[in-house]
Amino acid sequence: MIKKLRFIEAGAVNRYQKTWKNHFLYNGSICNPSTGLITLATIAKQQVDDTLMYSEAISEICWSDIEDACIVFISVNTFNATRGYEIARRIRNIPAAAPGASLDAVSTTTTSSRPLVVLGGMHATLNYTEAVRYADYVLLGDGDESIVEFIDALQKLNSECMPLPVDGVWVKEGAPSQMPLQIPGLAYLSQGDEGEVEVTRTEERPQPLNIETIPNRALVCEYAEKAKKYNTLWPQVHASRGCTGTCDYCCVIAHFGRKVRTRSPEAVVEDIRQAVAFHSQSFPPRLNRAVWLTDDNFALDRQWAKSVLRAIIESDINSPITVQARWELGFDDEMLSLMKQANFFEISLGIEFIDDASFVRYHKRCTRERIEKAIANIQAHGIGVRGLFIMGSDEDTPGVGERLGQFIIDNKIHGCLIQSMFFVPGTPVYEQNKHKLLHQIWERYNGSVVHVPRNMSPAELQQEMIDASRKAYSLRRLLYSLIHTKGIFKILAIGETVWHVHLRHMWKKELPLLHEYGYYYSQVKTKRSFTNPLADTEWTMPYNQERSLA
């Protein structure tokens, strides 16, 4: 009988710390928990009442509470995968794998009284052959439906103790408690015909179409208290999932599929209401009242998007709203007009690059000229534009940081996200550029430089990012925003300027090691190679292996 479930969102290098900076700095040592994992916890609570979630983005894990859970679900993206594996190992009482360890060596004895450990999330799904080393099961894809079937299947075993693999490996023949579940959408380690350890994946599960569940944010430990205390935590709601784009670097398509799944306008409006109420406080009033719709591409289903906007307009919601969308939205005057009426103050455009050659190389269907016209038209409707940029394209050349900063200024883009090329396992850009990756220290796969671009060294690329940030968030631009912009844009200007100062400080600290990485990458005969403990592939580091990027 399953009586207790716990969900854990693993933290990254910037997991929660109690500090005054949390009042001003988002994603430094505090940020919003995953809406997706809260949704799964909400669904699971309908089956098991004693359900709670910990997010290392806002609190520490209470290990005494974890130890007697029946099942622990751990969600990981690439940037927090290493930490997720550490948590899983601690729960399973398994030491870290030795360099060069085979699958047989990774599995070690586990106790019969520990929780069943299940890994999930984008990284675990796209890189499940790695994730299975650290979990009893990997839950693949969206879990809205599979988690229900998974819990039901375990309940039907009617076992006194939670079924666990033998020495971390499920057997093909034996007692039901030692044999793996066979529901669709699972991966796990199993015993082969000749006793060898192998990775097994059950049949593929279609992504769920019903995504109406409104997450119960109160299930997250300490979230209710901190949501009202910190303006850096703000309401987040997803209205749709997926994208139909063709961009090589996008993990959204690899994980969610090239299809958009939507929620009903009624569910979106009610979710916004609940999210706003959860974060609201009467005194002192919140400075940041914005709501973030976390969709990757809000307006892809045009008729649905318009119905959501009309529902928001007709509701009592008066919070300013921000959302992410593709550049084509900038040419849809009807949609922009509805967004303005619905109090959308900002659109985050996935611009990525500022040269047409990069758009072609990474199969993003647009041009610089079209993007600039889209930006101008969005602004003409009274809506601000935030630019999302990627640096490190093979088409980038020295001086790209200065050029990007000037592009942001020339096009009056009030805020921006500047990151190095993302390499998420399972995406085309990762597979095509494995030979250019400096390492597989997953926590650095967070927008920092992890590869060798064609026209620059890694350290030079990082310096270009610093240059772009410094130009876009100069003191002169901050003063201009404080004098000439209104309301929330003043608050954002202050907060983001502080955030970018923090980013540049972190990037500068990484420069010496990136110089070493670049040098040893180029000197093939002098570099040392050894096996990544998290994968079968080899990776390289400078001679002083003990140093880290932390």
C-alpha cells in the first residue's frame, strides 16, 4: 500500500540560500519552482493524500521526511542533472560510479526499506540511458497520465514493502516484487539473457492531450511563505506545451514533440487567478505584480490564443502579463491588439541570432530584417519587447558582443537574456557538436560556454557575452529607463541591471578555466582524457583535474 509520496526538484549550482540578495536577485539563490512538477504532485495527491514537494530553488530538503516515503520522484533538466543524481544516490544509498565504470559496476546493493526512486524531466527523458544508472525507474515524457498508471500499477501489486530491484537491477524472472513494471513510457536497468546489465525501455507513450490540471502550489514546501515575501518570485502559468519549429538547438521539440497541446481558456484564467492570489500580499503591496505565461510559443495556435486573450479580457484579471512567442507574432495586428487589451506588457521574442547566416545554419526560419520589423510593430502597439539571444554560433566572429549590444539598443529592446549555445542531449545541435564540447559537467550547461566555436576560443566567446551584457545594461541605459519608462519597466530595469552585474561577475570568474579548456582542447597531444562518470563517452579536462568551475 502506497501511503506517502515525495517530489523533489533538484537544485543547480545556485540552489536556495537564505540571503538578503533574494529580495533583488532572481535565479541567484532563489527562483520559482517548476510548474510542471507541481502539476504532477497535484495529480498524484488525488491518489495518495500524503504528497509533498521540495524544490531546492526555494528551500532545503528535509531528509528525515524523505527516508520513510514510499516513492520519491526527482525532476531534472540538464543544468541540474548532476545534483539530481546526487539526491537519487543518497536515497538509494549508492556511491558515485567510478571513472570508466560499466553498467554492471554502477549497480550496488540497496536496502529493502528505502523509497523507490523515479527520475523524470527533460534531461532524464532525452538522456535516459544515463539517468537509469541512478534511479529504479525513469518516467519518460510528460507524466500527467503515466504517473497515474505508474502509481496504480504499484498499488495493484498489493505488496507489504515497496518493490525494489535486486542490487539496482530488475530481474526478468522471479518474485513479482523483483520484476519491473511494463507500462508504457518507462526505462530501467534489467538483467539480460546472459546475466549482463542492460538498459530497457518499454513501449513509447503518446504525450497526454489533457493538460487541464491546475497546480496546487501549496504542495511545495515553504513556497507559500516565500511567494509572498519575495518580489523575485512571481506567478507562473503554462497555457500550452510544445512547438512546431525546426530549430536545431531547441530541446522543447525533442521533449514535447513538434505539436502544440493547449489548455482551455477557462483553465488558463482560473490558473492565473490562483497563481496571483498565491503570491499576493496586502502589506506591503508587491512591487512586481506581473504574471509569466511560460509557454514556449504562445501564439502558434492562433484561434486558441485569441480565445485565451478574450477570456482574460472578460475576466477580473488586471495583472500585467508577459509571454514568450516567435517573431511572426509581430505581424499579427489583431493578436497584438487583443494582447494589449488583456494587459500584456511584454513579449519575449526568441530572436537568438542577429545574422542571417546563423538562422540558416540552425534552421530557424527568419531574417534579421523581418525580426526588426516585427519588433517595431510590437512596440507600435504599446507592448515592450524582451530579446532572447544565443551566442556561440559557428557564424559568430570577434566583436559579436558589441554588435549584439548595439542591436539591443538600436531596436529599443528593454530587456534581454544572453546565453551561450545550449547543448541538451537529444537535440540535433548536441549530436552534431559532440566533438566540440569541452566537458559534460552538466551544471555548467546553463547558458555558460561549454564548447569551442569555429571562430573564437571558449574564453573569447565568454568575453563577448560579457561585452554584450555590459553594453545592454549600462548605467546610461538604466538612468534612461528610470527617467523615461513607466511602471513595471522601471522595476525591471533595476532588477535586471543587478542581475546582469551578477552574471558578468560569474562569467569573469570562469574565464581563467575557459582559457585552460581552450588551450588543452587545441593541444591534442597534451590533453588528458578520462571517462565521464555520468556517461560512456570520454571527455577532457585540463591537467589540474581537481579544479572546478564552481
